[in-house]
Amino acid sequence: MATEYKPAEGFLGNLSAEQEVKLRELWRTVFKLYDLYETNDPELMAAIKAAGEKTDTASKSRFGLFRGGESQSKAEATNIVEKYLNLASTDDASNMANRKKFIEMLAIYDTKTIKSMIVEAVKADHPDALVLRFLRARKWNVDAALMMMVFAMDWRYHEAKLDSEIMFNGDAKMVKYENSTDKDKNAMGVDFMKQLRGGKGYLHGVDRMGRPISCVRVKKHKPFDQSNESLERFIVYLIETGRFTLQPPVETCCLIFDLSGFTLANMDYVPLKFIIKCFEANYPESLGVVLVHNAPWVFKSIWGAIRGLLDPVVAGKVHFTYGREGLEEFIDPSQIIKELGGDEDWEFEYTEPIKGENKRMKDTAAKDVIQKERDELADQFEAVTRKWMDTPDGPEADEMKKERDRLAILARENYWKLDPYVRARSMYDRQGIIQEGGKVNWYQKAK
């Protein structure tokens, strides 16, 4: 059974004084980012635009008057934005490249969009929990954490279209695509559903720390059985669905790569690199432990190359396990499924979409009422956080912390009211695992 979960240092509920200072600093910079778009300073507004333009375009802007050259004009504009955000100077080539990408990205946004991206990403989490993920991933460097967070939000919003498309449409849309006469849609639907129905990857149960378990049955993967697009969609869909099974204060998962029956015909670096990128760049600090289970001898020759792709912190979470005994260190035997040598009588079974299960998604009026409440809670959280940033100690600060936590709880409750209007039901909803209000029950028979 699960043991009592105690947050590790650096996680919500267990911050040192220095880490709390960094948390306040990052929130301060996030709010500076909000304010950036609402400034009345014409020079700053022109700088935002020029810093985001192509070099030849920027040279024709008013910043071309500063020093006359293309690189100087864009550099001048970039420096003005960096100074406003209080970003520390850097000479590191990698940091400079990220800084350039970050500043250019700001030109396509506005306050409303930035706020919306962050609120959407928070979902049912405490806002601090989301922000702390990026601080830990960047070793408490506030500037690096800010850029990483904005890049991840941009990936969710623009590149993956995670909330507006993948999670909004769910697997029900992929089932419809299976019967589409459009060649591309049909291929996507067939490939996606083959992976989902086949249980290539699935969610089930918790480990001894109460972390939800995600299992990848590697023997079910063949490199050319599906398009990369459908594979990436499947991976992201599974990871994001797994977020809804996290029960506070647990913030991480147990990821099992089941290599039983693995051969070189199953090896594929393309999805492996994508999974690594997802967890390192877009879902940082989401892995509690990674179990590579029943790895055959042939995998040992591959592991060295894979390890080289991993961040050292992630690599340190990887454990090789064999048989029931190996898994028992991390999972109670009563919660290890029989397929993996345990006692739990459970087998993967996909549940097809149910007609009308997403009918609330059509009720935009009801959705708008709940969304309005959510936006108001976000504004209240921002207001009290702005005060808390400048009142770090004393009784008043303690009251502000309590108020922030109270608002975070209300926002969590609000999200679960909103959830049926913005997220299509999944097999885990149909099976009664993810329940109304955010409750999760793994150990029951599907209805």
C-alpha cells in the first residue's frame, strides 16, 4: 500500500527560505511580463516589436536610428526589454540563444494570451507547484526558469495545441477520423486508436509513494507501424491524461518501461527522444522514478547511448528491475498486476467512447460562467501574490500565504467544474477512475 507522501525539499510544502525567495522572484518576473504589454512607454513598446522582428525589418524601425546597423538596432531593442524584465546579463552562448528566442517570442503575445496560457497549464494544480517545477529544473535560476516556462507554455498553446485540440477532442475525435474519407485524417485516426486500443502505453494504479503508474509495453511498438505524428499525439495525450490522476500533494509519477519480450525490432530512437524532450522541456520535474523492467541483455548495449541523452537528474531516477521482487521495492505486491508478476487481477482493456458523453462541451453559456469565475480567481491570486512578494516575513505575510493557498483550493475546485466543458472524456473517465470533482479510484471494476 502507499506510504505517507512527504514532499521533498524544493516541492510545494517544503521550501527553504532561499527557495521561497526564488519563488517570489519568479512570480515578480512573471507579473513584469504581464505588465510589459500594458506599459504606456512608447520606447518600450517599440522595443518589444523591434526585438521580435526579422533583422532586416528591425533595421528599418525607429531603432535603426540608434546606431545605424541591423545588429545594433535589434540588440538595442533587446537590451531595453531585458532591462525592463530585470534579466541578468549573460555571456554563455546557450543562454544567449535561449534569451534571443525568448525575446523574439514575446512579440507575438499580449497580456491576455500570456495569462491564459499559464492559467490553462495550471489546471487543477496549485499555481506555485507549476512554477516550482521550472525553478527546480533550472536549479533555481529565475531567468532560466522564466524562459523555460514560457517555452513550455508556447509549446502547449501553439505547437501541440494541447488544450484547444488534443485534449478538447480526445479519443472520440480519433474514432471519427477512423471512418473519415480524408486520407490524412483516416491515417491519423487508425494509427492513434491502434496504439490506444492495443495498450502500448497505459495508466494504472499507484506505487508505494502514491504516485500514479504509467506503463509502456515496449514490445508492442514497431517503428514503422504508425506515423510519427500519431505517435507523438498518443504520447502527449497519455502524459497529459496522467496529470489528471495526480492527487495532491503528490506531483510526480512512476514510469515503467516494460521490456519483457523486447527485441531490437522494437527499438526506436525517434519516440524515445520525443519522450525525453517532453519530460525535460515541457513536463519538467514530473518523473518521480523510472523503472526499466526485465531488460534483456541486448538492451544493455543500447543503454549507454540512451543514458547519454538524459539529463543527469533524470538519469539518476532510472532503476533496472527484474521480476516481481524488483518491482516490490517500489510497488506493493497487491498493486502489481499479474502481467508483471504481481497479485492484482487486472488486465488492460480499452473502453470505447459513449454517445453523448461530451454533450456538456456544447453548452458554451455554462462553460463561460465557470470560466469567468476561474479568471476572477486568477486575478485574486495575482493580486495577493503581488502583495506577498513585497511582504516576505511576519504575521501579514503568513496571512497572505494562507489566502494564496485558499484561492488555490478554490481554483482547483473550479477547474473540476470546468473540466467536462473543456476536456473530452477519456477511457479513464468512462471506467470510473477519473471521477467528477477530481477524485481518482484505480482499484474498482469498470462500470
